[in-house]
Amino acid sequence: MYTVIFLQEGVGSLANMLPFLAIIVVFYFFMIRPQMSRQKKEKAFQSEIKKGTKVVTSSGIHGKIAEINAADNTITLETGAGKIKFENSAISMELSKKYSAQAKK
């Protein structure tokens, strides 16, 4: 009625676990670690932005920072359509750095 499963112990079980451990290590170095470094760079950039900097938001809107409100973490962008208020975390990158990086490619 009941089935008993015996687990093998010793070197064989470690050899069976090795492919799974290798997959986890590869996943960490190729997926998780680069994403963490990108997030660190983006946070550092967001803390360094100043009024007058040309930026791109995470949604793709290009504009120039008109006002920074540290009290509620918002930034007012001056775009071709007018002034738009965004959260500080919505700023993705500096516009001039984006174009200089594309020119080097």
C-alpha cells in the first residue's frame, strides 16, 4: 500500500546535484549580477541629476529637468509638449550620454 523511497547517499547523489548547481551559478552570473549592477548605476545617476540636465524617462519621454522637488521625490520635465511631473525613479538616463554611447558603436 505504501511505497518507500530510498535515497542514495554518497558520491552519486552529489554528482546528480552538480548540474542543478551549475545552472544556478550560470544563472546568477549571467542574469542576476548584471541586473544588480545596472540598478546601482541607475540609482547613482538619479541621485546626481541636476536642474537643466537633458534626460530620458523609463517610458521614453525626452526632456530637460526644469525643477527638482526633494520633498516628494518628483521632477518636473520640460518637453516639447510642455511641463510634465514625474517620480524621481522614472528618470532612466542622461540624454547626452545615450547619444554619445550610440555614436561610439
